[in-house]
Amino acid sequence: MVTSLGNDVHTNWINLLAGHSGAGEITHFDHSKFKTHFACEVKNLDVSALFDAKELRRYDRNIHYAIHSAQQAIDDANFCIDTEDAYRCGVIYGCGMGGVHTMDTNIASYGAGDGTPRFSPFFVPMIIPNMASGMIAQRYGIRGVNFTTTSACASSAHAIANAYLQIQAGIADVIIAGGSEAAIEVSGVGGFNALHALSTRNDSPQTACRPFSASRDGFVLGDGAATLVLEDYEHAKARGAKIYAELVGVGMTSDAYHMTASDPDGKGAVQAIKMAIESAGIEAQYVDYINAHGTSTPVGDIAEVRAIKHVFGEHAYDLNITSSKSMTGHLLGATGAVEAIISILSLMHQVVTPTINHDDADKDPDIDYQLNFTFNQPQKREIRYAMSNNFGFGGHNASLLFKKI
């Protein structure tokens, strides 16, 4: 993992359990005239050992994050392409916006000039969202299925779901799956401000993301990447791989409702959650924990709560529900992979990370606070199955269901 909370899995996990926020003042550009002055930036990431001077210039930050994250995952999995059939190994990687920094700087340079186009010869490869997937495959010699999922905030959840289906269908043995994003740039912040999607709580960045609270006023933009190695169980077992959890079910649907807003009744989310449970072949009451999409937006949080209550009924009150975005911010195309890893770590350690920034007096009348949102403190509990939900602009819904090994 690479997020505002740390540049590896262990550091992220420690900070998540401690309830730390990664939000702070934006350093990537002059934000003084923007409505939002803060975000969850990646900090102190040194990628010089991974890239030569040319690669550092030619790759946008989202690719730096992707490769750094993928290297961690591949090392941890002890995966070596030299001992594999390269055509039975793949990469499926999510990205919502691509090379935003490259896009902004090249267009700004053109606009400031005399009208003569002087774009970088690497402009197109640097901005297209699929380049992280391509570069991971190139770096590690992976020759099988390779593509990018771009479905806004559901992008990397869709990448993981598609990797699951490819392996289940017998097309691949191993797939590197995840997502990256680097949208904390002029057009990223400016664009989301224009949508009134971002929090503008500039006086208190670290408390700005407050999912399921009445005073929530939008999400906090985050950068980073997360990568998992998904593998056929028998293949993983045969090579002695370290196995953290089993992905047992996926659900994917569309709201078919609005360009940016969720269906207010959560109909698409309901079906995605149901599909994940049904494809796992279990009953809903076996799910103990949901890492919610929980972006801290006025409409989205309510819709997700309604969906959870609809699917789980009385069992909803036995669940732990949490939004890790309250600490990491919203990593758009990378958020599904980040939250999949957090769900897996919760299964391993049998502890749920908190949803921070809630005050008991700050209650929304449209949210049922008899549900356990794991506010402000982590909670130890038995977790048999953990679900991760992600819902993106355009009505894209994805739910992933993980089982404790």
C-alpha cells in the first residue's frame, strides 16, 4: 500500500488502528484560490531505487505509486515469473483519472505559449489510465491477460473482481490486481470543487472527512496505490505462497440512475452486496464486517446505510461497519484495492479499524445509529467474512467478500 498514512502495509495498518488522519495542506500546487486547501497526499515516498532518470521523467506519479505498490506485493508473495508460465499470469489494474499532473502541466504550458503545440512526446502514454497496468506487466515479464478497469471510485474493486473471475474461469493462475491514482492536482481538486463533492473544512483538515455524521460536507481527495496478488488456491499452495485470505465472492451492478449521485434507495448497491454473498454460497448472517464505501458525502452515506439494512435485516445490527476513508481520504480508482487490503488485515488480526471524526451530538436523522459504525476506536471481534464495498460516479457498484483462512 501507498497512501497518505504510509508507504507500506505495516505503517498504514498501525496508523489505521491508531485512528490517524492523513489529511493536510496541499503541497503539489498553489491552492490559495481554490475552495479546498487540503487533501491526503502521499508523503516522503522515495522511488529512485525503482526507476532510472528517464523513467522518473516519463512516468506520471500514479505510475510511480503503482510500481512501488506492486513491487511490495510481488516481493511479499515471493512471486517470480521465471518459475511460471508467463501467459498464465496477468495484470488487471484500476485507475480512474490517469496522469493528471502530466495533463495539467502540458496544457498549461501550451496555454501560456504562443499557440505552438509543444507537448511531450510521452504526453499520451503518461496520461492514459491503462499505463500502470502495462508498465507492471512490462517490468515483471507478465504476458497473460492485461487491462485496466476505469469505473471511477469502483475501478480497483472491479479490477480485483475481474481477476477473481479470470482465475475462476481457468484463464490465469496468478493476477496482479489493484489500482493507483494521483489526482491531487489543479484539475482534480478544481473539478471536484466545481461538483461540490469535496469538503471545504479548511480550518480542520484532519477532521474534515466524517462519514455517517450530520455535519459531513464532502469527501477528502487522496492519492496512492494498493496491489494484491490473486492466485488460484492449489497453485498458491503448491508453491508455498503466503496466503492471507480467500476471495470467495464478488458482485457488480449499475445504478442506471444519475451521472454522479447514487440511487437514493441504494438499489444497485443492494444487488451488488447480494451477488457477492450468493456467489460465495453463504448466508448473509456469516458476514461480520463491512468496509463501507463511506465517502462522507450527504447523499452517498445514507444510500449505503439503506442498502446494508435492506440486505442484512436484523443482522445489520450485529455487523461492524467502518469507513477507512475517514483516515486515508478517497483514493478514487485506488480506493477499492486499499480497502480490500484493510478488510483482509482485519480478518487476519480480528480487529476492525475505526471510523474517525464522529461526535455523538453530530447525528443525522436519516442514519440509524443503532448500527455499529465503529466510531473513533478500533474494535476486536470475531470476523469470519469481511465485505468491501465501492460505488463510483456513473452508478458503478462493486462488492468483494473475503473469508478468513
